[in-house]
Amino acid sequence: MAFQSPVIVQSSRAVFPKAELWIPYVSGGPNEAATRQINESIRLAAQQLVNDQGSLDDPRSEMQGFYEVKTNEKDILSLSLFNYAYTGGAHGLTLQTSLTFRVSTGHAYKLSELFKPGSNYVARLSEHVAAQIRTRDISTLEPFHAIRPDQDYYVADRSLVLYFALYELTPYAFGFPYFPISVFDIEDIVNENGPLGPMIQNN
């Protein structure tokens, strides 16, 4: 595989009443149209988090947006967007969404696209999550059965990291529960043309 330089990720600041958002802005990719598509996908995802938080009408309300870059190599960009808002009540709420792109095309990958067609990736990944729940002694709100086919994820450090929203699996105090799965543990079902394919290669 030819060397692919990391893209440049800068912070774009958006401010409106009671809110300050820091949104990633990508440049330096090999394809200008693909880069525009990536930035538009990021913008829409950040806007959706704002919408999902609801009204800031409460006089005490506030909102903050930020992000973390998880992978920026081998033509893959994976990042997480966060949005914290206090809209009244006992405490605020943080929402998270993640996006994983092929830099050269701008394509954003669904979880299912990371795996070979027909592979029972839901059952396979669910086994890993269930094992970690047991070994890490994680208290769940309800017994865990399986991940969603479109479970939230990002790619980092040659791992697929699955995660759940606040209250989705564990009590609020636990925060976001993350479940890293080494790409080498699921190598047999990985779609080599997806974002996990390059992470298996030792170069």
C-alpha cells in the first residue's frame, strides 16, 4: 500500500447564545471533493448533536462541543464528536457520535461495512463485549444480549472500539462504556477494503 500522509485537522469555532462548539475541519487530503464531503458530514453530525440536546431556553443552560481524533493514517480518518449540554435538572448530558472515513473518497463507513458480506459480525462482536462485561465486572442496567447492527464505534490503535451512549447499557455515573477489540482478534471477518483492513497490515 502506498504511503498516505495524514490529513490536517484544525479546530473551527462556532458560537451562538449559551453555546460554544469546537468542530474539526479537515484539509490536505488527496481529493478536494472528498475532503469537502468529509467536512460536510462532520458539520451535519455536529448539528445533529445540537438538535438532539434540545432547547437551551432554561436561563442556566449551556452547551459545549468538542472532538477527539482517533485515527489519522493509512487513508483512514476516525474521530468522535462530543456535545455537553446542561438544560436543567440534576446534571448535564454528554452526547457522542463517531465518524470513520476513507480520506481519498470521503466515504463514511457504517459498522456493517467493516466486515465481509455475510459474516455474522453482530454475534462475533457481541461475544467480545459480553466477555469484557464479565472480566471487567461492569454493572449493566439490563442483561446484555447483543450490540445493535449499527452500534457506535471508532477505530484507534489497531482496534475497533465499540461504545454505548449514556444510560444505554450502564448507569450514568459509569460514563461512556468502551469496548476495544483488537483487529487481529476479528481478522477473519474483516473486509480488507474497509477501514480495518489497513490496520491489520504491519507497515
